[in-house]
Amino acid sequence: ARARQAGWAGAAGAGVALGSAVYLLVAQLHRAPLRGWGGFLYVDSLSCFFLLTVAGVTLLAAVGSVAYLSAEEDSGRLSRFQVRLYFIFFGLFASLMLASLETGNLGLLFVLIEASTLASAALVGLEAKSSSLEAAWKYVIISSFGVTIALAGTLFLFYSASGLHLAPNLGLTWPYLFAHAHALAPQSLRLAFLLAVVGYGTKVGLAPMHTWLPDAHAEAPSPASAMLSAALLNTGMYAIIRFLAIARAGLGGSFPRGVLLAFGFASIVIGVLFMVRRGNFKRLFAYSSVEHMGIIAVALGFGGVLGLYGALLQILNHAIAKAVLFLSSGDVALRYKTREAAEVRGLLTAVPITGGALLLASFAVLGSPPFGLFLSELTIVRAGFAETNPVFPLLLLALLGVAFVAFARTITGMVTGEAQPSPSPYRGRAARLAAAAPLAVGLAALLVLGLWIPAGLDTVIRHSMAVLS
């Protein structure tokens, strides 16, 4: 009962956050950015786009948490204390991520992203098993080290602006640094951007700094895994995009392009290679996240109108698809009491709703039509042919093909075959509805984004691109 009450309260809070993000987006779309407190508060179109994405994923995960935590509490696998801890840190984690998207001060951005690491670590280690505690410890150590490197990048950026004679807080405030990027010291700016990509890339899961990600995603409760993959990674990418805009304005496009293409393709290759292996299906989804963050980095490296548009569209589509994947995998783990793909068969027959959602979300995340990721990845490939050497988009297409075969082989094995008995882990109609609703809403959104980009969303993306150029 407590899990249900706390869960519905959290879902209501997530709904308020999403409503506020939509209101803020509409209010700010044709106005100057919202500024306050000496740059510590700053919201522009790019901020609103990421707020919409993160708040939407938070709502899906919060509703899914109602069903998942209720089942875990009813079965005795989680105590009441653990359930309380989950919802406390879930709310804190979401709040810190949303706050990080609403500041223009790069120092405060570092503080909020580091704080979100500590809040989410409690979710990773919630089950208190040796494997989950090890994953949480690994996550804290690697992510904190990475974000410390990002702090060094922030300090070098501050140093590069030392000749501008700005007030101390303005020397770390994104709009002022962007406006004066041409006057920043180029050597310091190069080092700042490289350190920021390495540091925040650790949070994003870019290779070779990705090693925490598969363990954390595999061990966390599935709704928390959805938040890690679909919200936390995007928050780290938001920080990289802010640094990218300053670097491109101050250094030109060649240096940032080289850095992003190197890390992006390394991430895609690593993600694809590990997706070939069969095993824990949540680890499979985690390596898919490594791959997709690499695709976004490559799109930003390609640049141009198509590259930026494709990157932002990919961020939104991937967030929704990965939220559906992790939430449906949570239902599978509850029913079969395993996270090994080889031990799950016949989902389409035994559990049609979950099996269908898992299959459709898998094809969506693989970029199959008519889902939104097909459109975003097609846009990115077109950007590659338009802006760079054709070798790069051709290599991207080849890697996407390998990923499709590897990922689809595992998922089709889970959803087809002889059905296994799978008693429902949920008690009551409300819990069953909470388990199914986010899957339906997420898949509907992916289908809509694949067939038609609403005019309002297109305007938001274009305004976000204008902020960066």
C-alpha cells in the first residue's frame, strides 16, 4: 500500500513537472531567454527542449514505478524502508536533473550533475545485493572522477575568459561566454572542450568512459534504469552541447568535429560489439544506450542544420524508446525472476502486452520505420553525406546494420518460441494499469514522431538550433 501511495504521489509530481515544462516552453518560445540571479537561472529554447524530454521520461518512469515497486514490496523482495528510500531518491534524482537544465552557470551545472550522481547511486544499489552494491560503488567512483575532469574543463574555460574582465559569476555563465567566444584564449578553450567531453562524456556513457553504465543499468530497478538511460544520459549530453556551442564559436568547426567523431564512433563500435553477445537483456539495453549516445555525438560532429536537427530529434526519440524498453523489461524480470535473455521465451503468447511492447520498442530503438528513430537516424546520415567525407556516414550505416542483427536476434528469441508460465506479479487493477499505461503512451509517441513531427515540436527544435548558432 505504501508503495502505491508514494508512487502515485511521485507520479503526480512528475505530471506537474511535465506540465510546467510545457508551459515554460510555450511561454519562452518567442521571447528572450529567462534570466535571473546573476545568470544562475537561465532558460532558453534548448533548456526547454531538454526539460520536456527529461520531464516526460520522469512521468513514464514514475507511473511504471507504482507497479514495479508494489510488486517488489508484495513479494517481500523489498522492505518498506527500501521502498521509501526508492521514492525519496527518485524524486531527488529527477529534481536535480531538471534543475541542472535551468541554470546558465557552468559551475552550478557541475554541482547539480554531480549531486544527481549521488542521488541515483542510491537507486542503483537499492536491492542491497552484492552485485547491485558493487555496481553502485563503481558508478559513484567512475562518474565522480569523470565529472571532476569536467570541473577541470570548466576551470580552463573560466581561465580562457580571464582577459574579458567579466564579473566572476559571468565568467562561468554560458550566454556571456558564448557571446564573447571569439575573444577566448584558443589553447585554453581547446583543452576546456576536450576535458568537458571526457568528463561529461563519462556521465553520457561515451567510450571508453562507459564502463559503469552496463552494471548500473543492469542492477538498478527497471524504472530507475529507464531514468538513467533516458534522462541522466541526456542531461550529460546537454552539458556537452553547451560547451560545444562555445568551442565552435571560438575555435571553428574542425577541432570540435574531430573530438566528437572520435568519441562518437568509438562508442558505437563498443556498443555494437557487446550487443553481439547474448546474456542479461538489461545489459543489452545498456550497450544500446552507449551506441545511441555515440550516434548523437557523431551527429553533433557532423554539424550543419541536418546534423543538429537529427541530434536533437534522436535525443527525444531515444529517450522515449529506451524508457519503454526498460519498463517492459522490468515486467519480464518480475514475471520470470531472471534477467537472462536465454531463460525467457514465448512472451508474445504468454504476456501479449509486455511481449508486444518489448518487440515494438526494440524495433523502434533499432531505427525501423515507421518509428521516430528511423527519421532521426536518416537525418543524421544525410547530414554526414552533406557535411563530411562519405566514409563516415557509410561506416555509420554499416554499424547500424550490425546492431540491428545483434539486437533483434536476442529480442526475437525472447518473444517467440514455446510459451512459459508467467503469473502476474501485480495485485489489483490499478497496478496492472500503471504497468501497461507508460508502455502504450511511449509507443504511441514513437509512432507519431515517426509519421509526423508536430509543428510545435519542429519549432522548438529549430529555436534550439538557433541558440547554438
